[in-house]
Amino acid sequence: MGHPSRRSPIVHPMQRSFCAAARRALRCLIPLALLSACSPEPACDPLPGADLRARVDARLASERAALRESIGHYGLLHDVDQEDLHRFMVQIYPRRDGPDIVMAAPGGIELHGGGVLALIATLWRPNGRPAELSDAFPFVAIQRAVPLREIYDSLQMQVFLPVPGLENEDIDGQLPTYPELPRTLMQHATHGRLESSELDAYDALALLVRYEDDSNATWTNRLGQRLSVATLLDSSWDHYVAPRSAEQEFADHSYLHLVEILLAYNRRLEPKMQRDPNRLKQRLLSVELEREAYGGYEASEAIGHYVESLGFLLAEPGVSWTKPEQAKVCAWIRDLETVRLTQLGEAPVQHLAHLRRGLAKIEANAARMGRGSCGSFWSDGNAFQ
């Protein structure tokens, strides 16, 4: 028997028209669906700051030679020529007036504890590589090379934790009851007399984080305190996040650099020992970004460092940002651009170097602010050169 005939179903003309339209719509929707599945949700609200960036770049470009004279700040934005570094170091030399090695120049001792050693450790490239403590830097002023280890070991002995209520000479090994910010104390000769000078310690802390492999290894400083990197940095962390008067902070330059140093320290710890870096973020948002007065600092100096700290927090993978926090950061940047930093003509280029370094980090991490998918506030996307 033959198979029964197969007839096509009868389709009403209106149904045929509808199906054709549906097929056309489907062909349009499929690429859109694939694009949506493969692309993040666009954030069409770029970060503010284009005008601020342009004005900062213009000043730094026009005064690049002046910035080059402050070689540490120049190194925040540019590679430093080794001849420039050695030319800068010609007048600087280590001396030992008492138990401490003191970094000095014709104008006096260094302004920040460990500042000269930090400069050498950061910028010097012996044989094209980063400096190690086993290297000896050639100091032209004394016509000999001094091992960095000798300077570092002396600096390590100068770092101490202040004890409220006690003069430094009366500490005698005691440690503070509550977390304090480390300082440095060095002995040096002035007009033939040996005296002590107390300086900030942020450069010393950064060097300890960089060079000490074991954060729990201890040493005894000149005041008899038993210290370790963990003791000093944990105290710094707890001190930074605790409330205090603004006047106390304005008296120590270390506060402007703590976020960068504490994040670097935290990254070196075993994962189970690491602290929550969001605590540093919360502190910066609730204190530094709320300030409208800066004590003895120029506005450009304080704000430049705050922007720098914000950039480091944005770059830190363990820091999360809520929508209100993102909005606060964007509003703060907009306020800098339109109110606080409208006149940069008198701002020292050293301050602008910190500001530009921070802006570059913010640019690189704009997506973490929920911004930048439709073009960041730097349309060229390039760091300052």
C-alpha cells in the first residue's frame, strides 16, 4: 500500500505575516542578547576630574625642571636618571657623632627619619637592579662608600614607640599601654654639643616593611624597648583607625603616608594574619575626606596625600566599595576640582606630584567606583609622563 499523502498545514495569511515579523525580531534580538551576556553593564557616569587633571598636568609639565630638583618627588612620576641621583647626593653624607649614624648636609640633619636611606633604596639602581642592604652607596662628600646595612641598622635602633607621660630618656624599655605612632630619635652634634632630635618615622617604617622578612623578629632599640616590625606596624594600624584630635595628626607627617605603608605591610602577612583593609578605607572616608581645614599644612599638601591614599585603597583588591561610598568619593573629587583646588598656580610642585600620583591610581581603578565604562575622566587613559 502506498503511504497516505502529506499535505502542508493551512496557514492563515495573518499568521504568516506575524511569524515573519517574529523571525525578523529574533534575528535582531539574538546579537543584542549575546552582547549583553558578554559585556558588563555600562556605567555611563564618568568620574569627575578632567579639568583638575589638565591643570595639574600643565603645571607639572611647565615646571618639570623645578620638580626634578626635588628628586624624591620627581621619582613619584618619572624614572630617575642615575646621574641626577648622584648629583643630588653630592652634598649628603652619613656621619656618626654619637651612637647613631646621622644623614646630614651643610644645612643640617635630614628632615624625616630614614628619609635619605629611603631615597637611596627607592631610586638607586646599582648594576641596573633595585638596591639591597648589602650594597654600599658612594658618598662623594666623604669620598667613600658606606654599606646601606650600616645605615639601616642604626636607623632600626632609632625607631621607638612614645610613652605618654614619660620623657624619652625616662622610657627605659617601657612600651605604651595604648597604640602609639612610632617616631625616630637620633643623637647628633650641634655646635660641638651632642643632642637628641625626634623625627617622624614613616620612611623608617616603609624600609622595615621592605627589608625585614620576619615581621616577628625582635630587636632592642636605644631606649631599651623590645620591638619588631609587627609591634610597630600593628601599633600604627590601631593608632590610625582610633579617634583623636586633628591637631595631633597635623604634628606628624607620617599620617599622610600611613595608608600606603599599612597596606604594604598587610600584603606581606600570611592570609590568615591579614587585617581587613576596609578599616583603613572607612577611616579615610570618615576623617580625611571630611576635613575642610588642614592645620599647619597647605591645602595642596594635605589633599595631595589624601588623593594618593585614596588611590592606593582603590587599587587594593581586598577593599570593597558600596554605592554610597562610591558616591562620596565622586562628590569629593568634584569638590576638589570645582572648589578647593581651583587655584593651583601657587601650589608647590612637590604637592602636585603626590596629587598626580593619586589621580593616576584613581584613573586606573575607575571601574571600582562603578564609573569609567563609558570613558574615564582621562580620555587618553595614559599616566602622566
